[in-house]
Amino acid sequence: MAEIIQRDGTWTFEGEVLRIVPGRDKNVSLLRRTLGEIAVPLESLAGISFEQGRKAGRLRLRLRDGADPLTQVAGGKLAEDSDPYRLTVDNDRYGVAEYVVEEVRNALLLEQVPPGPSDRYLMPGPSVPLSVSAGDGTASFDGDTVRLAWNWKTDDAKAAVGPRSLDLADITGVHWQPSVGLENGWLRFLLPGVASGAPPKYDANAIELWGFKRDPLMALVGAAVLARLDHPSGTARRGASPAPAPGAVEAAENPQEAAAAAPLAKPPEPSVNTGTGTGTAPAEDHDVLLRRLRELGELREAGILTEEEFATAKRAVLKRL
């Protein structure tokens, strides 16, 4: 396990999951405090980095495209302080941050997690029920229905429509845009057969945002809804089985080719010797790790792994022997 505890929050890497808990410092953003603890599965990560600074550093996670509904709906537009996948690190904890980075990278190499896009949501998105008041209205979502209610700042033409209830089955998409400069933002729900080109000020399916403190929370509502819609890749609903990879059917018809193409199974946990004497890992664990070392050597010879990547992965394997 690798863990770093800062005023900004705590990151704990447990091998298959990276747990992120926001700090209690007054500078921690409202979005991160509202979102709460996040369990980030290893398979959803594309990478991790640490950037040193004169007074403080930054730990950053890079998630695979399509793995996280919040990242998907935000589209890279979340402000730095609202980004839940960033951690401010004091300069006396740089060594710990680098250790966390090394452990996560080793795990990504050993588990052969692909850095490319995911064809399904690997994270559940914000929990529901969820209700946020910002801009010209309130957006609520209970997992089945989105409800939009207006306040005294809503334009008369939009308020005349009255409160809106949108069934999840009728929603085809979600757009969130923060306000930028003099341009207002919005949270908009797309419906079949309904044009979405109207300004959010007049759109009864949108909340208009004016750049105030609670605006980013609307991204949480959008992410909670998006997590329950069809994945952009075309896979129906979060958690659905992905479509077979190209060539998977042909490989299945040839058992030898299928076995060669299949990823190496994760070795079972070592058994614990509760009696006297020294506990040892089962023989099959030893064989699996030796085979992994041979595979790493072949990847290096083929030019797929650099010398540095090979050395890092080799050290991680040897630790488990």
C-alpha cells in the first residue's frame, strides 16, 4: 500500500484501487467536498504524474477517455481547484508523492492496463439523490427522473413553462459548460426531437449559470445522469459487457491462437503458512511471475518497452517472487 496525506486530501493506493478522500482544509473546493470519497479502479487509469514546484507540487491522475462520467461531462473544463484528480503536495512530501507514482505505474505495467479509451464507464459517477441550486434554477436527480425548478431570477418566458420533469429514458445527452468571461454557462439536457440551439436563458431543459461558487456542482448532476445513459462508444448502459474485440471470434475458433492472444491471468494471492516454518508462495505463483519476466524481456527486445520501463516492471515482479 502507498499513501500520501496532505491538507488538500489523502490518496491511498491499495493495488487495484486508488482511494481519494478530499481534505478538510478551507481551500478545498465545494465540488470536491460534495463529491466526497472516490474509489478509482486501476483499470480506469491512463497514467499518473507528479509535478514539482517551488512551494508545492501537484499529483495528477489521467483517466482513460470514457471511463469516468464526471470527466466525460466536464470535457476538461473543470477549474484546477475543482479537479478531484489533482492533489497539492507540500515540498517536504515530494518523496512520498514520487513513491505513490512509482507504485501506480508499476501496477499499470504489471496488469497491462491499456491507456486507450474505455468502451464502458468504469466508475459509477456521483451518488444520487442529488440536488443543486445555482444560476436560474435547481436541478435534482434521483436516479430515474431529472427535475428542473426555477427561481425568481429566471426569465419570464422560461418560468412560464413551469417546473420540468424529465424521465431518464427520454434523455439522450447532457451538456455542461462553465461560464467563461462574459459568456454564461449552462447545464442542458438533450431530448429527442427537441432543438437544443436556444440560449439557456430561454431553454426550459437547461439551467443557466452565471459563474458563481455553486456552478461547478451542476457538473455533478450532469455526471450522475450521464453515468446512466448509453456510453458514447455505443455500449448500452454502464456495466454492460463490452463488445468482442476485433478478431476475438476468429481467435476463439483456433484454441492455440486464442491462448497466445489472451492476457496473462492475475496470479492468485500467496497462501499463508500458519504453522512453524517459513511460508512460501505456491509453485504456480512462482511460474506465473517467471513467465511475466520472460514476457517483459520479449517486449523490451521488440522495442515495445524502453529500458527504463523494463527495469521498473522487472523490479516490481522481483518484489513478488
